[in-house]
Amino acid sequence: MTGLLAANPALFLWVSLIGAGLTLLIAAYLRPYILGGNDDPLQHTALRLFQGTAILTGIFLVGGLLAANALLTQKATAPLETPPPQSAAPQPTPFGAATAPPESSGPQVVLAATSTPSEPSPTPLPQARIVNTGGAGVNVRLKPSTSAQIAGIAAEGTLVELLGETAQDETFSWERIRTPDGLEGWVVNRFLEPQP
């Protein structure tokens, strides 16, 4: 449950706000018993319950502030989508295709197509699928450590490229990955299922 709340700050924010509201409601209900002014044993019990609900309210409110901060930080660090640059270079036409004559009346140069050896295509990187996150996705971190900054989250089922770098800390084995949208970082190996 805590993993789900940590991976989803919006859910954590709502749980915190509902918890704070409920504890404030309980505190308001106990208020007449506390302010009764006599030595009633019920008053002492109500006071202890009120103190407990005040502590719970504080915990829920701090949790809500942390969740709101996480949401704002997540939105502020989201990568911006930029369209690919448009090339102003003329597009080549196939050899022998009809083309419109140039506008100028000066001398014309005709270029013949020559065959150039094509470069070999790069070997595709191995891939893995994000698994075992309970639907919450996995944190992609800037460094191979659970205390490193989170660069983003890769959703469950996402097919990622393995960049060939691995690391081991005192607790986990890490793999450097790239998501389809270009996010690069480190993921704990147990959340990766290699693909053939």
C-alpha cells in the first residue's frame, strides 16, 4: 500500500486530506467532553483521544503537504515535448523521375546518380518489459540508488531498451534503461523482464 501511495502522489494527497478531515471531525465531536470543566473520568479519556486525534491530524496534514510538493515537483520536472526540427533542405527525387525545370535561364548542371555503399544499420539494443509493480510503475532514477533523484516513472508493461550498464548497491541490482519517450535512468533489476 505504501508503495502505491509513494508512486502516486495524487492518491497520497487525497488519502491525507480525507484522514485529516476525519480526525478533525472526531476532535470536534470530543470537544464538549473536554471543555465540560468537571473531574469526570470521561473527560480525561476524551482529552487523551483529542490529543491522539490532534497528532493524527498533524501527520495527515504533513503527508498532504509532502504529496502536494511531490505533485508540483513532478509537473515541474516533466520533460517538455519539442517537435522535431523541420529540414529546409530539398528532398531528393528518384533517378529518372520527371522534375520541373528550374526557374533560372542560366547554365544548367545535370547530376547523375551514383551508388554509395550504405552504412550498416546499428544493432538494436536488448529490450525488457516493466513488470512486478502492481500497476504503479517503477521509479527511473538518475543514479543507481534508492536515495537518488527520480527522473520519472516507467509504467507497468512498458517496453524499454537496456543500455548495457549495470550496477550493484548494498541492496539492489540496477540496470540503465531508456523508455520509448526518451527517458533514461536506472531501474531496480527485479522490475525488468528481458524480452527475446
